[in-house]
Amino acid sequence: MCFSQAMLDDVQTLFEKKQFIKAETQIINYLKENPNHLKAIELLGDAYGHQKKWDGAIDAYKKLVVAKPNTANYHYKYGGVLGMKALQNKLKAIGLIGDIKKAFTKAAELDENHIETRWALVELYMQLPGVFGGSKAKSLTYAQELEGLSKVDGYLAKGYINEYDDEPELAEKYYKMAIQEGGSLTCFNKLTSFYVSKNQPNKAIENIEEAHKKHHRNALHYQIGKVAAEYNVKLKKGEQCLHVYLKNYSLEDGVPKAWAHYRLAQIHAHQNNKETALKYIDLAIAQLPKIKPFKAEKEKILNL
């Protein structure tokens, strides 16, 4: 048992380091001696999933479903990788739809509090064409169940449904309700993404500013600069935010400095400041020389 726990801890550490191939090898070696160890089988499925090896993940999770048919999370994971397989191979997707529905529905039946499964069903029934069982009504049913478990998730689900169904006023309403109820960065990001998708950059920037008042994340400065640069709006504010982002940058912010320099180049290009734009795009290319949009932007700047 001690050896088993040590192996599991090692695998979790490898996952945290994103060393999924090493984790896969370690788990396979362990399963040679312990072929029925359910946690190891689950971790193998996880390792395959992280590498987008959907067939391997499907086989692993199917073993779990057969071994423990009343465990909701096994059905949820099985349905999830079947769904990813369907997205990868459109020719096989039709044949997989029934199994995907069955897996998610079984997970929901087994665990009335399983939030992730209900989210999966909300998205599944919205994205499926009607001929294959897609249904806004069914999607809303699971969104209502989500709201009973978590108001924030319920509001976000209803926002997603109405955004997908091209009902922008209702989508905006529910995303705002989610922010009012929970106020997490995820809630703000959903509304920001919605505004961007609807070509409303000024509203997007205002929403990011509200998020910053509550969460004080440096990454939000980059987000403002990005929207300003992409849509040629509020350029002065965008430039200021990008400089703040660069000054306070840490690895936790996620977006490399090169992208902030790229956005600064875009902003100065919008203002026809060719020399300054070139300075920033050269900085971006020097830091990340293989990024194609950087090279394309330099060509645009040179043609100013």
C-alpha cells in the first residue's frame, strides 16, 4: 500500500509538471503488476487525455465504467473523451453520439450534485443538430438543475445557451447575474468574451476594468491592451495598461512579455508611429521568434 501511494504521488507530481509521457510510462509499468488498480487505470486515462490520445483514454475509462458502474465520475470522464473523439473524427461522430449521451446522463442520474456532468449536457444538447437529438429545451433543463446546485453555474449556463442561440440581450443579462451573484474572475471573463464576440470592444474594456477593481490581477492590464490593440479603440488606455503589465510582470500572469510588446506595436501602428511600432515588434520577435503573427505584423508596419 505504501508503494502504491508513493507511485500515485509521483504521478501527480509529473502531472503538475505537465510531464504526461513520463507519467504514462510509470503508470503502465505499475499496471503490469497491478492490472486491477482502479486509481492507476483512472490516472492512465487522465495521462492519455492530457496528450489527446483519445482511444487510449476511452479504453481506460471504459474499464472503470465496467468495474464500477455506479461511479458517476467514471461515466463523466468516459463521456468526455468520447466527445473529444467525436470532435476529432467527424466521420465517427454520429456513431458515438448515443454513447456520449448515455454516459453523461448516467453520471447525472448517479450523482444529483455532479456539476461538471450537467455542464457537459448543457453544451451537448445545444451543439447537437436537432436531427441528432439537439434540444434547447433539454439544455435549459440541465441549466435549471445547475442553478439549483449553484446559482452562478446556472446563470452562466443560461448565458451560454442564449449566446449560442443568438439571443444576445438574454445572454448579457445572465452573465451579469452571474457576476452579481459570484463575482469570480471566470464570471467576468465570460462577459468579456461575449462582448468581444459581439464586436463590442468598449463594453469589453469597461467590464475588464470592473473585474480589476475586484480582483487586482496584473493579467487584466494585458487584456485591456489586447482589446484596445485588436479593435483600435481607447489606444491611450491600452498603451498605459500594457506598460503597467510589463512593469509588474511575473510568470503567474500567464501571457509572455513578447505578446505585450506585440500589442504595443499594434497600437502604435494604428497611430502611424512607424518607428515606435517597429521597436516593439522587434522586441516581440526577439523574445519569441517563431510566432507567425509577430512576423506578419512587422510586414504590415514596414508597409506603413
